[in-house]
Amino acid sequence: MNHSFARSFGMRTILVLVFAFLYIPIAVLAALSFNEGGLPTAWSGFSLKWYASLAGNSAILSAALNTLIVALISTAIATLLGTLLAIGIEMRRQYGKGLEALIFAPMIIPDIVLAIALLSFFSMLNLTMGLHTIILAHVVFNLAFVCSVVRARLKSFDWSIVEASADLGASAITTFRRVTLPVIAPAVIAGALLAFTLSVDEFIIAFFTAGAGRASTTLPMQIYAMIRFGITPEINALATIVMAVSITALTLSQRLNRGIIGQ
Amino acid sequence: MTRPSRSSLLMAPALAWLAALMVVPCALVLALAFFRRGIYGGIEYTFTLENFGLVFDPLYAGIFLNSARIAGTATLIAVVIGYAAAYAIAAAPRRWQPVFLFFAVLPFWSNYLIRTYAWIVLLNREGLITQLLRWFGYTGEPPSMLYTEGAVIAGLVYNYLPFVILACYAPLSRLNPELAEASRDLGASAATTFRRVILPLTVPGIAAGAVFVFVLSIGNFVTPALLGGGRFQMIGNLVYDQFLTANDWPFGAALAMALIAIMLLVLMAQALAANRASGHVTQAGGGTDG
């Protein structure tokens, strides 16, 4: 029918325009990272030299290492705490709204507020700030995200099999290892990947809790410092790598746990 | 061990972490807002309300209004584009919907700074847009698009659009197609059907998306700093300055609390909108039952 043809044509146009809007800016950025010339003015040939120059930039390499340390440790802690929290909550038949709000809060508090709160807190305690304080801070929001992913999985969990396992004489630990864990494992891994991605990308809280000095500069802090000086092909190359890493981690996470982003 | 006590034991480490590193620090900021700034930038522990008074000082109130305007404009644009996109995705064949949704959300999970930087690359004087204009025969001065309010708004819309798409898609995909058919059969035009049937049923999604964009935009400091070139102060920048340059922590704390207050107000408005929308649905349901 003519009407439905016009309608589906309209729908397709909207999709094309929206996806163009979402992807053209990052595609241009990625394309320019392979530009020989190094200026945004004109394409002058394919080159990998900006990637090579990244590999020789010690400030970026040390920032990348710091980011990796922060992301790995905070993800490990958050995955453990967040998973236990999720099981603890879902085990209960009822819980208060306050508990729900407390767990939801780290996901919605503006970053800048949590950042200054932690800065005030750490300096009041006279704590020397560095990578360890960034890790403490990142666990706060990471555990909330892990918890929400694992809880979604536990919603359909049949707790009677846990009771059955206990009735058959299995210890709490054996029951967890042999019954609960296999069911929630994909969600735990998906949650961990999500936490890792968030931690790798997090800038504001890290910026405020890193303390003085360049020793604990993370990759987003380094990127922010570089961006403020303007456009360089080197940032384009770095940005392309960072995007590729987070997009890969997220795609993996999505495949492991269908629906965490499609919810 | 009983189930509740085992549950408490499992939750304890995470809740302790949140208490020590979120609740206590936030309470500390709240307390800080009631103290005075010391002469040398430290904190003087005498009770005062003047930090909150300063928030309403015309100079700062102006920045609040400015932030609200920028965040409001970004929210409006993001909701219109995001709703249209969600509508188009929900109208696509079933098996394609998850794929479209995944690719709509994917950019959202890449680094925020990089997504903002991509707009510097696009909008700078020799960027893609200038190149395109030249290609179409434009010969004048390159337009200055970067470091304008428009650039800040574009950056905010770009960064938060995926969430609006997600939030609007949820109710749109659950919409019963028979409702729209019934409305058409009863003689309503497509526009009326949309306005009277589809839109009210999807208000919760719009509200959730709008709240998200507004709250994140109004507290943002990265986008105004990078795309506004520091010319457009928003609340986030103001908080940043008090803590890292002006060294007036009590005032910065008061500003942060004002930000939280705005956020809570907006969340309450959202809950109200969602309630009213569900009331609307119940009424419609009650009509058919009765």
C-alpha cells in the first residue's frame, strides 16, 4: 500500500540519519588517525606512523599501565562484592526501599559530586592520594553495576535448588560452587567486563582522587590534558585504540549476557 | 544459619564499602556546605548559611539558569531525535530490532572524552564541516562553530542520545499494535492516534530519557570545558573551580548540594509523570472492564 510504503520509507530515513549522526563523528576521527599528513585539512595517504609514535610516547604508556592497574583491581574487588551483594539481596523475600536506593545511588549520583565528596573525605583523613584512592573510588560505582547485572540474572533463579542441594548434605560453599555459580557465571563475567570498561573510561572521579603529581595519571586524564591543546593525529590514534578496546569488551559482555544493554 | 542472616552476611562487605566511600563522603560534603571558608583557603569550623545564600547570588543564579537552559535545550533535542529513532527501531522487523538497538547504544559505552573530542575534530575551523562547505563551493571565512553554546549542546545531545533511544524503545516495543489499529478503525487520523494513544503510553520512557539527559547535562563539566572553550560556565565547572582553583570548598559543597537538590526535584517530577501516565492506562483499562 502506498501509505505503508511512505511510512516505511520515513522510518528508514530516520534510522539512516540517526546512525549517521552517531557514527560519522567517531568514524572521521578513526579515519584521520591513519592520515599521513597529520592535519585535519586533507587526506594525504595511509600511514600507521601515528600509532608508531604512540608506542614511543612514555607518558601515554605509563598512563595506560596505570589505567590497567586501576581497572583490573577495582573490577576484581567490585565483581566479588557486587556478586555477593546481588545474591544477598535476591535471597531475601523482602527488602526496604532504602536498600534499593543505596545500591542505585552510585549509578545516578553526578560524577562531579562523588568526585568532590571523595576528595574532601580523603584529604580530611590526610590520606596520600594516588592509584589506590582511585581504585577505592572506582569500586563504588563498579560494584553497583556488577550487582545490577547479576541481580537481573537471579530474578529467574529457582532458589529451591539451593535448598535441595543443602538437603542433600552439600555445604554452603559446595552449593555456591556447584549450583549457584554455574547459573550466574555468564552474568558475573558480563558484569566484570562492564565494570572494566567503565573503569578504563572513567575520568572525573579519577581526576579528583589521583592526588598531585603525574605518577598516578590515568589514560583518560592523559587524553584530557592532550585534548586541551588541540587536535593531533596522535590523539586520534590513541582514541581509536581506546574505542576499539571498549567496544570489543562491551560486545563480549553483551554476547555473554544477552540483554544487559538491551533491557 | 538462617536465610536472612546469611543474606546480611553476603551483603555486608559491599554495603560497608558503599557506607564508607559514598554515604560518609557525601554526608561530609553536606556538612562542609555549612562551614565558612578560612582566610587562607582552608575550612573554618563555624556554622553559617552564607554558602547557600551565595548560590542565589545573581552572579551564580545566572550560571544556574544558564546551565538549566543549555541542559534543557539538549534534553529537548535529544528526546525528539531519540524518540523518532526508537519509534523507527520499534517499527523495524522483529529480528533486526536487537541489532539496531545494540548499535544505537554502542557509541555510548566508548570513552566520553573521545566522543566529545570527535566533535572538536568535526567542528574546528578546518574540520569536516568546513571542508564540506568548501566542496559545495563556499569560499568565505570558515564558520566558527566550536566554542559556541551550539557546540556544547551538540556534544551533550551526541553523548546522551543513546540512552534516550533505549528508554523510549522499551515502552514503544511493548505497545500493543491493536490499540493503534482500534484507534484508526474508530476514525482517528494518524496524528490523533499518535497524540492520544501512542504518546501517552510511552510517557514513562520519555520521562526516564529526559531525566537522564537533563541530570547528566546540568552537572557536566567536561563538555562545556572542551566544546565551549571555557566560555560557557555550567554548574559542574563552577563546582570544579571551587575545589581545584578558587579553593573555596564550603561554597563548592553548597553548589554540589544544590545540584543534588535539582536532581532530586527532576526525579520526583519524573515519578509524578510516570504515575500520571500509569493512571491514564488504568483508566483506559478500567473503561474496557466496566
